[in-house]
Amino acid sequence: MNELTPQTLRRVELLRDLDERELSTLCTVLVREPSRAPGTIICAEGEQGRCCYLLLSGSVDVVKRLPNGTSHVIATIRQHQFFGEVALIDSAPRSASCVAHDACEVARFERAEFDRLMQGGSVFAVRFASSIATSLAGQLRNAHRRLGMSLQALNRATVSSRTVESRGYFLGMEAQVDGSGHAGD
């Protein structure tokens, strides 16, 4: 990928509302990393989040480790999307791993640099934080919608299971009723 320019960053949805000067500021603080091969862990679940990433090319899977030890891909990040941006807001451990799905290039935005810009009163940093908050709110709404659909499906499955159990109970009762219509002893 070529040099990072404001024109390149303008393709990033999270940055569309930033002006040329703000995009130029971001170009100076983004650090390009070496290309990543498929299967390479870019950031690991549980590690301290110290930066976020901008995907310049390729795709990245967001992988959540489940309590039973298995892992599940919960999202796929595409070119020109940020990921790991919660690390700029808090210093909690990462909630999922990000793994290169195919060969990819990323640029890193360090939390220390973001904090420095915020403390300096950078308009860019404030607007970027607002963009992150808006993006995270959308992700949260989407997660709530998916959770609601999952709970609804689980409820339907539970009701269906109970209906089958009830029918089995009543079928068992019918077998106990003798030919006269009275329940046998």
C-alpha cells in the first residue's frame, strides 16, 4: 500500500466527517506495521489494549474464546475499517482476538499518542473520540438486536421442547386409561 494520505483516510467511514487538517494530523500519528500473513494474531483477547488499528488492506477476523475452550468468529473487519478502538477509551483487557483472515496491512494508532492529543486540546482527537463513540453505539445496538433475536429463537426452542414433553406426558396418560374411559389403577 502507498503512503498514508488524507485522501486515503477519507475512504474510512469513521473518518469521513474529519477535515483535511484533521486527517493530516492522523497521518502523522498512524504507524504502519509490517504485512501480516493469514492466521497471524494482530491483538489477543485478554491482553492490555494500548492501541487501535486501521485495516489498510485484506481482512481480519474478530475471534471470541468461549468458556468451553472453543473459539468463534464474531465479526470480520474489511479494508478501511478500524478495530480495537475501545483501547483508546479504556485500558481494560481486550475482549476478543483479531486474526489476519488473509494477507493484510494495518496501521497502528497508539493510545499514548491519542491521550497526548486529547490533553493538548486537539480538535481532531475530540472529533475522533466522538466518531468512535458513535461507531461503538451502533455496534452496541446491533449486538442488542442480535441478542434479542437469539433469545427469541431460544425461547421458541424451549417452548417447542416443552410442548413435545407435554404431549409425551399426555400420551402416557392415554395409555393408562382403560377401555371404559377411566384411568386405570
